[in-house]
Amino acid sequence: MALVAASGVIAVGAAFLVADRLLPPDLSRLETTGQVVVDRDGRTLAALPAPGGIWRLPVRASDVPPHLLDLLIAAEDRRFRWHPGVDPVALARAAAQWVRAGRVVSGGSTVSMQAARLLEPRPRTLRSKAIEAFRAMQLEWRYGKEGVLRIWLTLAPQGGNLEGVRAGSLAWLGRPVERLGVAEAALLVAIPRRPEALRPDRHPVAAIEARDKLLRVRGAPALPASEREAATAEGAPSARHPMPNLSPHLSRQAARAAGEGVVRTSLDATLQRGTEALAREVLAGLPGRASVAIVIADLRTREIRALVGGEWMAEGRAGALDLTRAVRSPGSALKPLLYAMAFERGLVTPGTVLEDMPRRFGDYAPENFARGFSGRVTAASALRQSLNLPAVALMEAVGPLRFSSAMKALGATPRLPPGAGAALPLALGGAGVTLRELVGVTAALGDGGRAGPVRAMPGTVAGEQVVAAAAAASVAAILTQPFPGGGPEGVAWKTGTSWGGRDAWAVGFDARHVAGVWVGRPDGTPIPGLTGRSHAIPVLSRAFGLLPANPRPRPDAFRAEAGGAQRAADGLRLLFPPPNAVVEEGAMTLRAAGGQRPLTFLVDGVPLPAEPARRDVAWLPPGPGFYRVTVLDAEGRAATAPVRVRGSE
């Protein structure tokens, strides 16, 4: 008899294995899920639906609180932990009830059989029940208890186009499934019994009754008194919560790159929420069709902590275009890299006196943004004032090709006009970059000259040394200054404005973070009066205000060096004519102040006769036109002013 029984068991087992091999379970519904994008601490940023608009989001047993599993097992399958997928006791009870009542009173389905039905929905017939029993044992054989729970938790209907407890938790309760209380978990376990009849938004009373009934089943976890009172006071949700949608541009990009499942990013959900609120507030004060984009990243790791891609629609949704990836002219925002390269090569120091005077570089005749000229200034002052002539002169000395190569090494390959090569206009924004790339370049100057593009996925970066650490530190010290109009202290910052008022930029870093702001129109049309200083730097200041204070020190030695050199350069100055003066034709007196006498006055390089002790000289222009007036002192310092003499009518 034992041999016969053993033979029977072996035959049944062999038949099961053959059937398992020939008829594998169809997991297509389980594998066709939407995606959940989370921040660096696992907090939900955004959810994306499965194909067809079904909110079916992946979830594992380890993702949900233990009391949710306890409620599920207590309510649906008390012997779940020991049966092989089919519970003989429950099936026998269901059969006896059917015989006595003449109808189905209870189905005897285990959680494993429910999981099989969720994978392959069928009409409720005896044949379907037999198939579900086989599939239940097959699922347990292949995937174990945890795999079965994963199927139920992911596919259990939650009403409407919601499937699974993660989607139900976000839509009905407005919170991640990981943070559910006992009463909330009971609601999500109860809804799948009659998904449409227990939808909280349409049948709140029925939903609450089902929840409370489930909480009273034998084996259900006790509800804490505080939670019982809160649940009773709140009742059922009256409407669905919107699905989370923080950083929509980056979330979509990260989800596409990952392909499926839960996608972890480097963002900080709290900072992201604050940055989006800032962007919306700023956008309300901008002209029509304008937008704002913001990137905040960790200075050392280059991990993005917050990103606003811009192009917000009127209803608050984000458009398809991510403006942090749009290629635009950076204006003067790349000058800090240029000065760092000049410092590194010993071409200048922060205290070197440079000339900001009209000059042609072949066919190229740059002007300052304000159209005037400052004469002789230190390199530090020229960078802080963002003067164009000194920058172009430094680009000529450094070399446009070398500068372009440094940009590439820093992850910001310059996009040049068709047919053009690297040239002097690179100093003033004559090539396109993206906001993300510009933030990466700026981060290198705050991180000792080390390359490393900003990125949205957690990890470390090991970039090459592109600029000497000392040169990068000098630039950081020069740019560490108070924000116009006030703001956080100890931030090094720089602005940029593209030609025609199309793009306004501001980038900066403190001791821990780097950030960048772009303001403009997505289609590139000009905005009258748009500048980096007027529109972008106030946003950058407020962005740093969202961060913990991590001020950069500004070395006293640098202040003394730069300040002393600037005083020497400013000691000699022309009182008349002022730079870019327009005067009427006729005799006039040129006047100077400061400097070491004797002074020498020159017009277009030709000395004028003057008494050595005097600080003025008479001059009669030979006719209308443009002239260059210069004064030299005994120590070789100079001050220059271009002047236009206008002819009489």
C-alpha cells in the first residue's frame, strides 16, 4: 500500500512538473507596470502610468508595512504561510457550504489563487477554479510566498484605472504605501473584494464599512487608539489625489533610462518642492511666454538635488521641453573659466592691471554691455564687473582652441555657428551650452578645478583636473561677494546675458552646493530689458536661500592684493573728458587727478605741450571725429577716455 501511495505521489509530482514546463504562467500583466521615481532617501517624486493609462505600479512585500500583510493574510488566507498554494481546509469548507446552501457561499480561494486570477482573469466557473488551483501551486513552486505577495500587491484592483496597493495608496490616501497606518492599509485590502462598489470617491459609506469590518476579523492587527480616533474623524477619501509629479522633466528622463520599476534619483524631494514653488512665483512676474529653469547640485558629487526644466503651462503642468538641456548662448557666464586659465598660465594675477579701452582684434571690435569703458582696472575688478575688452584680450592670450578644449573636458562642448571655428567671441558667449553644462563648468571652479558633469543618478564622480586648484580658488575668491539686494552670504556668483536680451543667466556656488538659473523664452525671442543681473541673479539668491548656509571664506590676503592694486590703478584718473564724452568742436581743457607728477597728456598717442607741475592742459581738436585721450604719470600708470568731438551745425 505504501508503495502504491508513493508511486501515486511520484506520478502526480511528475505530471505537475511536466505541466509546469509546458504551461508556464503568463506574467505579462505583472511585468507591464508603470514606474515610480523616488529621491535619494526613497521618497516618491513622481509616478508614471503603465501603457494604456493604467496606474499599475510595482511593489514588493518588503515595500509595504508589516501590518498590511498581516491584514491581508488575516482577511483572505489565514493559512497562507503553510499551504502549497491551495488550502484543502478552505476548499472543503467551501464545498460543504455549497452543498448545504445550493449556491456558492465562499470560494475557498487563497491569496495564491487570487494572484493567479489577477495574472489571467477568467469567468468564475469550476473549470476556472481548477486552473487557478494549478496556477497557484505553480506560482508558489516557482516564486515562493514573496513572489505571490508581489503579484497580489501589484495587481489587486483598487477601483477605476487603479491597480495595486501602491497606486491605491497614492490616489486614495495621498501618501506612499510605505507610510500607511493600520486603518489605511485595511481600506486598501478591502477595496479589491468589490473594487467598483467600494470606491471611496463614489461609495464612501460602503468603503468605510468594509474597512471597519476587515479590522475586526480574527488575526487582524490591533488599531492604535490615536489612529482609531483619526480614522473615525476623517472617514473615507471623497476624491482621488493627483499622482505625484515633482521634477516632471527629470523624472521622465530617469524613467526612460531605467526602463522599469522603482527608479532612484539623486534629488531631494523637499528641496525640489521648494524650488518648484520658487519657479512658479518667479514665472508669475515674467513677461508673456517667458520661462525659468533652475538646477541645484552637490558641489562635490555633482548629484542634482533639484531641477526645474521650465516651460510651465497655465494649468501648472510641465511642457515637453526641458530647458536645462536647451542649447543657448551663455553671454559672460564662461568668463570665470577664462580667467582661471589665464591665472593658471601666469598670464595675469588677480591684481594685474588690465586696460578696458576701445580696441580692435582684427575685424572684431567688441564693446562692453553698458557701451562705456573703465580704463585701467585689475583683473579681479574686470571679472567682477564682467568687462568685455579685458576678457577678449585674455582669450587672445589663452587661445580659443585651448579654451574650447577645456570646455569639452568639463563636459560642455561648445556649439559653434555652422562653418565657424573656435574664435575670440567665445569669451562673450559666442558658442552654445546648456544650463546643466554651465552648472558643471561652474562646479569645477568651486571644486578645485576638477571636471565632473552634473547628473541625476546617485554615485560618485572622478573627473580629471582641468584647471589648477590655485587658479580655481582665485576665481572663487574674486566672485565671492554679496548678492545685489541682499541674500545668503559667502556665495561666489556670476551672471551672463546673451546678445539681444534673449537669455539671462546666473550661476554660483557656496562651500557645498552649485546652482544655475536661466530666464528667457523657449523660442529664443528677445525680452526687452532682460539681463542676468536684473532677472536671473535674484532667482539664484533665493535658490541659495532654500539651502542650509555653507558660506565660502574669502581670504584676507587676496583682498589686500586685489584692493591695493586697484587703488594704484584708480589713483590716476581723467576728470575731463569722461569716458565716451560727446563734446562740441572748439578749444577745451583736459584735466586729471591723482597719480605721480609730472603728468603727460596724449591725444591719439601724440603728447600735448604742458607744464610739468600742472594737472591740466589746453587742447584744440583739429576737427570733428573720435579721439583717444590719455594721461600718463611719472610711474607709468595711465588713464584713458575715448571722446567724440561733434561739429557745429
